[in-house]
Amino acid sequence: MRILVVGGGGREHALCWKLRQSVGSPTIYCAPGNAGTATVATNVKTPADDIDGLLSFAKETRIDLTVVGPEDPLCRGIVDRFVEAGLRIFGPTAAAARLEGDKAYAKKLMRECGVPTAEARVFGPTEQELAYRKQPGRERDESFPDSFKRGYELACDYVESRDSGLVVKASGLAKGKGVFVHQDPKDALATLKSLMVDLELGEAGERVVIEELLTGPEVSVMTLVDGRNIYVLESASDHKRLGERDTGPNTGGMGAYSPSDTLTEEVLEVVVRDIFVPIVDWLHREGVVYRGVLYAGLMLTAGGPKTLEFNCRFGDPEAQPVLARMQSDLVDALEATIDGRLDQIEIQWDRRSAVCVVMASHGYPKEFESGKQIVGLEQASDLDSVHVFHAGTAIRDEDVVTAGGRVLGVTGLGDTLERARSRAYEATKLIQFDGAYLRGDIAMRISDK
Ligand code: AMP
Ligand code: GLY
């Protein structure tokens, strides 16, 4: 069997590593991959967003199954294109992936099906206005600056009228960096300017969602959805803030652990009943068949679990500890999802805990330098119950060098969360590169922080 994994981060290294262990040891290709995927797969130079290039490669190489890691190609319709060409691919269609790609749409949908989420308002050009501008020759339509200005002014007026904390989110895709939490609403004015006027995140920030600030522990629930059945994977929690004790800007994720220590069976039941079931059913009624990973980022508030976001793919870095604990064959689970057979499978899990500590480049999530030599990778991987998943790495001559913001996801397993944690940190101590940054409090119990 030949499998193509699309993407080149830590999640994709974990996917390649796990898929390689499937029955019959499938041949894995990874596009574009990194220095870690190169040890378990053949890297293909095609970037993850080059859908035409990936399609040609899959046809030429007679790929049996394509697994898509990141959200961009999903939101841009890679699944629709592969399915049209008669190829098997794991992931939701563009219409289904909109749940992640358009936060304003996700909010509307949650409201319509009564899914608990933060109260929110949407500002910026309307869907019709955005669609109008996408027509050829209308990109620079004179009437638009006014409309943008109106949205921005209304957003500022709204923020000024608020007296409690709020969260500003770019409506489009921003790699986890489009969410700004403000305890003081006045601070949100600068965020609105940078998103809506200076367009610092490009099109993604033209529309914003402004929501009430919720408090409580966070948990990620990842499920496999086959259009009808919802199969809940083991829980995980990630750490999105750059700094220890959850301070500093949001990142793609500085670490994650599984299982989450915050989610009880009872709460999970409520989450499935009140969040996943209504969303999947609603999409179904709208003619959108959701197949792939459906991930809900939740906050467990005093008023019950509330949805912060939906993702249409495995979380990164959540995939690393979750896949490290998965004992069953991943190919079986992905094929059951594609074929609508999730009611017939059962996934076995390692009862141990797994903790993934991200080692990042100095400066991330802003500017950072690449090309720094990484040493100690082998010594770290040789430790018992440790997997060093690569994220932003590349091979230069014979060396492994840094090539991204998040460089490695050092993952340890242990009988308890504390043991898994010390395993992971022990391994990070063996790895060095210039400017390496990591948080020292990944998977620390809330009460210990
Ligand atoms: P998101 O990408 O929407 O999950 O947001 C990223 C992070 O921002 C979340 O993991 C939370 O830590 C924080 N966040 C998002 N929305 C809210 C909210 N309404 N209240 C408090 N924190 C939030
Ligand atoms: N770790 C959060 C995400 O993958 O979106």
C-alpha cells in the first residue's frame, strides 16, 4: 500500500511514523515533509498547498490513500479534487472544512443549532461583499473602502461600549495566531486596527469575531466523523500561549498532553450530545457530509463546556501525544472513516500518559532565524518511551538544522502524567540548538502552576 501524507510539521511526522506501523508496512510519502519524516517516509518536494502538484504526484505514483494534515489544503478543496479524480483521501471537503476556515460561519452555525459557545458579534464586510469583490475586475471596486471602514468603525464602537474582557479573532485562517485575548476592552482597539486596517494577517483579518472572555480549563476533543458516526479519540490538552503560566501571545501550540486531566466521562458525554451531534446533523441536513477529524477546542466554564473553535484536522501538537498512545492500526481507522464504518471499529489505547514538549526557535511566533544545527537528536530518541517528532527541521549536508518556528515535539510516555512529563523533559535536555526555547510547565497540573 502506498500512502501520501500532506504537510511538513510535527503532526505529519507523527502521522507518518504511526502509518508506517500499519499492517503490511505501507510505503509512505510525505509532501513536503521534514528531516524527521525523511526517516520513515520518502519526502516529496511538492508544497502542501500545491493541490495540482499533489494530485499529479498521487496519480503518477498510484497512491492508495492520501492523508491531509494541515487545514489550508482542506479549506481550499484538496479532498473535493482528489475525490473527483477517483482517489481515496482522508479529510473533509472544502464545504465541511469551512467550520475551521471561517470563524464567522462557524459561529453562525453554532448559534443556529444551539451549540454552547461564547456570545459573539461579527464585524467587517458581509459574505456578499466579499464574494462580490472576488469577481474578476472587481477586486479594487471603489465602493469597498467605505464598507471596510464601516465595519471597522462599528467594531471599535462595540469594543468601546464594553466594560469587561473580550477576545478578538480573525475570521479566516491564521495558523493559531489570529486570536487576541484582552482583559481590558480598550486594548482591543489596537488589535482591531492591526487586523482590519493594517491587514497584518491579510484577508484572514478583514472580518473579525469579537466574543466574550470565558474562563475555565481548556480541553481539545478530537473525533473521527464518517458522515454519520462520531468516534471520540482520547482527549488532549494543549498549551497555546508562548510563555509559562499561560502568558504572552497565542502560538500554534507549545506542548500538549494526553489524556487530559480536566475532562470527566460525564462532561465528555455532554460535549458529544450538545456539541458534536448537533453540528454533524445540521451539516448533514444542509447536504454537507463531514468525513475526517472534527476537533472541538473547549473551555469548561462554570456554566458547562463551551466551544471556542472547531478544527477540521488533527491538532498540532495534540496529534503527537494522542498518536503516540494509539495502539490500533491507524490505516484501519482512517479507512473506516472514509467508508462510513466507524460504528464497526474499536481503537485500543496505551493506558499510559503522553506529554509532548515543543522546542521552538527564538523569536517564534514572530520573526525567527532558521538554519541552526540541532545536536543530540539520536541520544534523545534512544531514551526509553521517548519519540522525538520533528516539526520545523531540514537536512543540510549531513546535519539536521532548524527550518521553522516550532522545531521539535519531544514526546514522552509514562505510567502517570508526571512520569511522562519528566521523560519528555529529560529528552529535551539532551537536544541543543542555538536559540532553543521551550516552556518548562507543559502538562503541569493547574494546581501546581
Ligand atoms: P481558538 O483558536 O479560537 O481556539 O483560540 C485560541 C485560544 O484563545 C484558546 O485556546 C483560548 O485559550 C483563547 N480563547 C479563545 N476564545 C476565547 C474566549 N472566548 N474566552 C477566553 N479565551 C479564549
Ligand atoms: N494546537 C491547536 C491546533 O492544532 O489548532
